[in-house]
Amino acid sequence: MISVIVPVYNAQSSVDFCINSILAQSYKSFELILVNDGSVDASGIICDKWAREDERVRVFHKNNGGASSARNIGIDNARGDFICFVDSDDVIPDDYLIKLRLNDEEDLSVCSIRYNNDLNGYKLDLKEIECK
């Protein structure tokens, strides 16, 4: 199983898109850990809503301490054999986790994604997904 950890801070305008993209993964053996890092907007409420709607989602709330401390809370509570970090303003393609999983013989896999922004929001350039 993969633990996907998302630090969330004042991301009410993007976090729904991020969560939707993670829950739509073709690889199904994952948990989603959302760490609300002291947001002062509706981000924490949005995260809690997703946890009520999908059993794969767990939410932790903490005082603001930055993305690294939020990731550490996620790591401390991860149940997976592998850990993946996604930022709350990212949208990942539906094959992201399966590409990551295909590289599991490595001690560390790094996947990068390039986004193209247009007037309709972020558009993912699928040719730019690469895992090493």
C-alpha cells in the first residue's frame, strides 16, 4: 500500500482538485493522509468532508508549522509500505501511483510532473511524467 501525504495550508481553492485526482488513481491500494497545517480558510473543513465521504482518507489537524512538519505528521501516521508526497495545489494524472509503484525496487523513486497553465486552470502535459 502507498500512503499519499498532502500537507494543506490555506488551499481551499485547490485542495478539492488535488484530492479528486488522488482518489481517481488507477492504482487502488493507497491511503490519503491530509494534514491541515493550521489553515485559516475552509481547507480543514474541506479535508474533513472528504474523510467522511471516503474511508481511504484520514485527516490530521495541527498548528501551523510549515509543510515539512505537516509531512512529518503524515509520515508518523502512515500505514503504507511506501510514501508519496503531493502538494495541495497539485493535480496528478490517474496513472501517477502505478508509475511510482512500478519503480518499487528502488530505495527512492522521484516522479516529476510538468504543468501547463492556461485560462481554464492547470492542464497536465502527460508527456512530462517521469519516474526515476
